[in-house]
Amino acid sequence: MTTYTTLIILSGLVIFSYLFDLVASKTKLPSVLLLLLLGIGLRVLVDNLQLHTFNFLTVLPTLGTVGLILIVFEGSLELKYEKGKNKIIKGAFMSAFFVLLATVSVITFIIYQITGKELYVCFTNAIPFSVISSAIAIPSAAALSKKSKEFIIYESSFSDILSIILFNFAITNPHISMSSFAGLGLNTLLIIILSAISCITLLYLMGRISHHIKFFLIISILILVYAIGQSYHLSSLVLILAFGLFLNNADTIKHAYFRSIFIYKNLSNDLTQLYQLSAESAFIIRTFFFVIFGFTMNIYALNDGPVIANGLIILATIFIIRFVYLKIFRKENSGSESFIAPRGLISILLYFNLPPALKIPEVGTAFLFLVVLGSSLIMSIGLLSAKKVIHLPEESAH
């Protein structure tokens, strides 16, 4: 494959992704779903032409991690804190927490029934299937009301963070004791301190860097700190969410000393540029990640009755638990929020980070792919149905 052929393919994928985003904005069909299907189509084409390709599985986790960081950062840069939003934030956290715990518990039981493996192994394998993917949920919430959109941004980000905390806790503590919870408390304290130091330092740097290239430097430092934290099993996604929130709300801090040191003239303009850069970078990374994931899938493994049946049971569990929780505890739920429970980038990352000794053959990549694809399809159908229900009274009134 020549350099020019590679450039044509890469630029073509970006153009297709842009067109998919336009289609998604009109149809509520997630662009991620179209990217997955594009990847599958390319794999079928390559197989038929018997072309030799690179082992893309080696770059998938790295691409996914960078994409997750940028997507959560982009979402947090949209959030403006006000005291009146405490209810939304609390509700989003409680939803993420209880829905995650309930879903992990039920899926653990289902995997145990399917495989007969010990409960600890089933539990670690259940976590990737139980987390809402902010990479899909945040863009899909764009057409919702402002409050619903903010709820989804907070909830999906909290879900990502809590799932990473739970995942790290599970794989590092095969046998739970009091010292396990002491370690969890210490790790949480460390990441809070690291987040506070990073937020202050990065904002200070933004105001002091006079070089015309500074936003990629800021994002690179953010990724560096995230990677260092994750290598020590700290839940560094807290840092990403905290930094975005801090930047977007720093100008509301009235303390005179803080304002004299950290608030500078072009802060608002810099935030706009930083948001634009993170959004466009996330778009590029998300494009390649989901196309590659679709490309690396062995779709012929889906021609398996038990895999499809068990996948459908998992999907039913995911949406029933979410629907019941939001119906009981979130009175402001418009109906659309119940369908926004996609599995995607974070699920794939957690699955690939499972130690080989803990992976269950019956719960393989085909099973994961089915749940990712199915949850996006259900979300699309649900959002379209909810939209029709909302507009029906207006149409009948005319």
C-alpha cells in the first residue's frame, strides 16, 4: 500500500465520519453505529480481496484511551456550575452509582449461569458491560433539553469514573479485606489532591504561555498526568472531568488573590479555542477508534445462537434496570433519558484491560460487539420513538 493510498483511505474515513455526523443530527442514529458498520464493511472487502493488513488491535487501546480523555474533557468544558444545578449533579451521581451497581450485580449472575465460573471472575467480566459510554451518550444527548443534556453529561461521566474505580478495585483485590477499602480510600484521596494541583497548575500555565502553540501542550500534559495516575491504578478520569469544570467556572471565583494570579484577559477566548480543539480532536480519534473496532471484529462469530440469546438477555437487563430506576427516582425524566444507555468506548477499553487469566471465552469480543451494537440500536429507536411522542400532541393540535 503506497503513502498516497494510505492518505486517501484516512482522509476518506474522516469525510465519511463527518457525513455520518450530519446523518446522525437528522435521524438520531448514532454516528458511532455507522462507523462500526463502515469498519465491518471494510473488513469484508479486505477479506474478499485477500489483502494483508496491520494488526490494529495493538493500537486500539491507546486510541480509545485518548478518545475517552478528549470526549470527557469536551463534555466537561460545556458545563457551567450554579448552585441550582446541585440537584442535577446529585441525581446524576446517584443514578450512575445505583444503576452501575444493580447492572453489575445482575450481569454477574447471568454470566455465572452461562459459564459456571467463580463469582469473582464473573464480576470482573460484568463491569465492562455495565458502564454507560460517555463517548456515545454525550453526542447523542445533543438534541435533548438543556437540563436533560447536562444530566446525561454528568451521569455518563460519573458512570465512566465509577466503573474505572470499581474495575481497578476488582482486579487488584481478588480477596477483599479491610485493607482493600483502606487502599480505595487512599487512592481516592490521592486523585482528589492530584486533580486540585493539576487544575491550578494548568490554569496558571495557560495564562503564562506566550508561545502560539499552547493548547496541544496543555492537552498533552493532561494526558501525561492521566497516564501516570492510571499506571498506579488511580481513577484519573476524575482529573479530566475536574479540570474541564474548573476551567469553565474559574471566572466565577470571586477571591481577589485567586483572580489576580489565575484569571487573565484572554481566558474566555482561550476556553473557546481549547473547546474547539478538544472537540475536533475527539472527533478524529473517535472516527478511527470505532472504524478500527468494527474492522477487527470477526462478524462470523456472531452466527452463534447462544451468543445472540445471551447478548439479548444482557441488553434487556441493561435497559430494564435503567428504565425502572429513572421511572422511580427521576421525575424530570422526559422518557428519552431512559434509552441513553449505550455501551461503547469505555466498555471496550475495560474489556481489553482485563488480565488474560480473568477473561472468559464464552464472553468474548463477539459478545461485547453484540452488546455495543445492540445498545446503540435500542438507543436510536428509543430516541426516535420518544421524539415522535413529544411532537404528536403538537401535530394533532393543528
